[in-house]
Amino acid sequence: MIARIEHGAHQGDHLALLTVLRSVLVGVPDAALIPLWRHGFPGLMTDLTPARLDGEQRGERLAELKSRIEAAAAELPGDVPGLDGLRGWEAGLLAAMEHLAVLRIAFESEAADVFIERLRRLFLPEALEAARYLGPYRLANLDRFFRQLSAALEEGGGDPTAILRALRRSVAESREAEEGRPKDGAEDAVQVMTIHGAKGLDFGHVYLLQLHKPPGGEGGLGTEVGRLAEGRFEMRLFGVPTLGFDRVEAERRAVEASERVRTLYVAMTRAKDRLVLLGNWPDGGAAPRPPEQARTHLELLAWRPERPEAPLVELWAAAEASGGAGVLDATGALWTFPALRGGTEAAAGEAERGEAEPPAVEEIARASIRLREHQAAAGRRMDRTWGGAASEEAHERLREELAARRLAEGDEEPRRGRPAPGGGNEIDREAAMALGGAVHRALEEWDLAADPREELARQRIHLPAYLAPLARGEVVERTLPRAEELLDRFAAGRLLERLRGLAGHLVARELPVLLPPRDGDHAPVGVVTGAVDLVYRDPETGHLVIADYKTDEVDDPEDLARRAAVYAPQGAIYVRALQEALELPQPPRFELWFLRADRVVG
């Protein structure tokens, strides 16, 4: 995140740019970095400076940046491992670079809190980190980072160097503190992690498992190279060492011994209330190994001077004599023997049951049926996606409706560029999605305080840049005139007048939505995402209203009513998200603003 801030402030810092590209928020594959540099990508990013370019020039530069990215993507070989999992990275990269250009303008012209909110809204770091392992902790640390960023922006007075210096100093001096942990999330959940992963955290109860287990290794049969302190290299080649490789191994053992002591200390100091150490205690006949020779954490514990002098068998006998499963030593540590816990009760239970009877054939048949049902349910769950769009069901309904209409008209093939019954032309799905995305972006950025004609001209200039990350080639050529026509209709119609009249009552524009899905065989497993186009308060009642822009090519009132029914599931998700997030006593009203028809359908 600091690299993202740094590149937003210093456009020529290519190291920060490289860090941003490889981050999870952008996800450029490593194989694409050299082709990008070869096509002059860093230089173009440097030129995207607010002081150097006006709006039209910035749009032209983004279009050029898009062509360079596509050229770099075309050079990637198809056999790069894992590249299929990053399919579409070039579109994400262009969108991220466009966001960075916006952030550069915001950094120079907007207040600190506005800049931070724009950063969070454009890149959605909270949503990404929440979905990762230990999400609550990541969210808490993100919140702390943004507080530090806000303070640095206020103190730096707009000086990028001072701001970045303050952030780096904060990171260098940071310690895992209470405010870096979630306040109320997952406190009672069981966290399974490595010792290194637990560093900086603390828990009420900590269980350290398999302390007797030695570290793994290849048993000296592999090939490896080591460097001695004086700089000379020694090696083991297919299991055969050079003459000085024993010194390399001795140095490694010393480092591993120190690391073993450190990790044991880290692990044992994570507990606030209770620490449980589990492992097979060494045989009592052998003398404990000193710390520098210990190979396991349990051998380190066995060496401590406060350990019980009695052998393990005597501790066992003492615990058994007390009628329990454990005994306290002189230091107050409780030695527990799981084999003694519940042994009497288990034996009594076995005596009462006698010899176990095999299950009946009918019971086996019923269990087989249940197993098949569970397997089928598990298969259906595995077929479901992790995340889904709030508009997914509505778009599926729309595709079904259009397919049914084409079938009724005797046209079995999807139409591209033919006259549509509702007026205008039908376009393919990619072009329709690009058209909707670009127009939505224009309405989000529309300055309601500006002169409508001047603002329309400004948004028409930006349309190519809005389309660039959404489509390519001929799709852009087909979509741009339609987007311009739709903006012209909006500017000349009643919807812009209505939106300008609501300027003082707006709550949010393009509000991100993230909520758990409903149950169902086709619902996503993890999350539902989306963006609410407009949230405002009704000037008369003060109640919240959700408005969703639609670019559908329909004008007839009956067609509008049918489309409203199609989009009802999407509206229900937005209503549920807002009502649950704000704990509203009643659901907000949902409206559809059909831009081509210049109509609002409630």
C-alpha cells in the first residue's frame, strides 16, 4: 500500500511502480514485466502527470497505454505456468493505472480525507484483505495504516517526501499493538498457524503441538551450495560433500539452534491465560541435550534447570495415585497424561456394551443412501463459485428473455448490429457491458454543480478513456457512438434535471456492496459483490432511496415493466445490503433509472 502511495506521489519512481504491478491489488504476472518495460510502459506512466496533461491529453495517453499493454500481452508465451489463472490481467492493469492517474490528481488537489476515501473506493483493499487468511487482523491493520496516512498527510502539508518519510518511519517503528487487532471479530475462533505466523499476536489460550518433532530435510542426499564466513564456497553434489562442507553444516546448525530458541520463546509468549505444550517427552535414561545440540523444541524444554528431577514414570505414578490425569511440579507446571484421562470410564463402557454387533443390512443400505446424498450435495457445492455479482441473476434472466424473444421471432442466432424492436440496435454482450460501464462511470464523475452543456462536453472527451479498460478493438468503435448518444439523451432529458435537483440530498454515488450470499444451489459460496449507482434521501420523507442506472434499449412502457421485473433480484440484494449495513428499521425504496427511455420505474 505504501508503494501505491509512493508511486501516486512520485510518478518517476519505477521501483514503486514495479511493486504496485506485482501486488495482489493489480496482479501482473512476472512474465509480463519485461515485455511491458520493453514497450515503454514506465515512461508512459511517468507522463501521466496532472501538471503535464489536460483531460483530453490524458485520455489519449491512456488509449496509448492500452495499446502498449495489449502488445506486451501478445508477446507472452502460452506455456507460462499459472498464466491461465491470471487471464484478463491486462484489463485489470489498465484499470489500475487509470485509478492511479485519478489518485495523482486527487493527491494534488483534494483534502486528505477525500484522497484517502478515493483510494479506498478505487482499489477496495478492505474487500480484498477481508477475503484472505486472518482477514479480521488484516482489516484492523489496514484501518491503522489509513489513520497513519491521514496523520502523515495532515502533517506533511502536501510535501510528498515528508509524507512518505513519515509512513516509512511508522512502518519501521511499528509493533503489533492492540489497535492492530480486530476489536470484536473471531475472538473465540480457533486459529491454526505456524510460529512465524503468530509473531506479534497474542491469544487467551495457546496450544503448541508436536514439540518433539525434528525439522524435515533431504537427509544429505541432495545438491546444495553454502558460503563460509571468509567467502569461500563449499557444496554437496548429489550427496557427496566437498572437504569444507562440514563447516557449512556447523554454521547452519549454530544458526538453527539460535532460531530454535527464538521461535520457542515467541511461541510460548503468545499465551495470555493458558499455555499447553504437547509432545512425547524424551526417555528418562538419556541426559538432556544442551541448547546448542537440541534438535527439537521439546529437547530445549527438557534441558531447563527447573524441570522435575523425577523420571516420567514416577510422575505418571503420582498422577495415577491422585486419581486424576496430571500432577503439578515444583514450578507450578501441570504435567498431563492423556492416557490416564477417562480410562476407567472407557473400560466400564466397553464392559457394559460387550462385543460390538455388526450393523444390519438395512442400516448399511440407509447409510449408503445418505452417503450418496452427501456426495451429491458436496458436488453441487463444489460447482458453485466463490463470489458472484449482485446483478448476476438479473443478467441471466435478461439473457433468457432475449433468447425467448429471438426464438419467437424465428431468429435462432444472436444478433449483432441489427435493428431492435425497442429502437436502436442490439449489440453483443461485451459491447453492452462496456457501454454500461462507461456510461455509469460518466454519471459517477458528473459534476452536478457545473453547467450541463460544459459537463456533457467534458464527459464526452473522457468516454474513450472510460471505455479503454472495458473493451478493445472494434468493440470500442461500435460502442463509443452509442455511449455518446446515451449521454446526449441523458443531458437533454428529465433524469439529469432530477439528479441535479437531488444534489443536496445525495448520500453516495457508486457505493461498493459486499455481503454474504443467500442459500441456494446456484448461489455463490462466499460473497456477493456489486456497486449501488446512487443513494439519496427522499426530500419529502427523508428516507433512503436506491437508484440503479440502466442503459437498456427499451422505450415502450410494457417493455420497461418487464425489464423492471427482470432486475428485481438485483434490487433486492442492494436493498438488503443497505438495510443490514445501516440497521434501517424499514427497507429503502429501489428505483430503476432507464436512461434511453428517460423514465424512472419504482
